[in-house]
Amino acid sequence: MVINSALLDSLTIMAKESPRLRMNLDLRNSLSDKSQRMLNAIEPGSPMPIHRHRNSSETVVVLRGHFREDFYSEEGVLTESVDLIPGGECMAINIPAGEWHTITSLESGSVILETKDGPYEPLSSEDIMEL
């Protein structure tokens, strides 16, 4: 598969039409792959809960657009914010396993590449922070 502007444009169109204002494209070869890889088109206003991945680090690479990654303490206090912009000061970030975080799209047409360890695990209620 070639990841090009046409593919990102198509994913963005689907994100804009989605009630959640985001759409991902699974890049794994099969459900038995030992890692997670996906493109995620996220439009401004897409609800993204503060969450953690207890069993996996997460790497996020911004392919286009503008995002903000926010990090939180166990008590729900914002501890750090990082702007992610292609060609900017920060284009990618690795989030350690267990760290509370969320990502916000700040520009229409924004797309990231996300990777995580191991097979897909849906978030459980104890991995979503309610403020």
C-alpha cells in the first residue's frame, strides 16, 4: 500500500462524514499481527477521552495538519502539552505505557500514524479518565 495525499484525502473525507469526526485505516496484515499500525484522520471537535494503554507504549507521527497531545497526572491534572506539526519542532512522540493522554486535532485534514505494541485491545472503563 502506498500512503499518499490521495489516500489521506479519502480518509479525511470519511472522517468528516463520521459522527465521531475521525476515521482510521488499519495497516496490519492480519488480526494476528503482533503490533498495531493505523492511520487516523481526526477532525477538530472529535471527542477523544483522556486514556492510557497499560500494556503498550504508543508512537504517534503527524503526517499532516496540526495536533496537540496533552498529558495528565493520576489525579487528572494537565502536566504537559505538545504541539505536533509536520516539519515542526515536534513531528512525533512516543508515549510510555500507562501514561494518561489525549490528542486534539487543531486543523481540518489532520492525519497521524499510530503504532502500539501487541494485538488490538479495546479501552476498558478503568483506562478512561473521567474529569
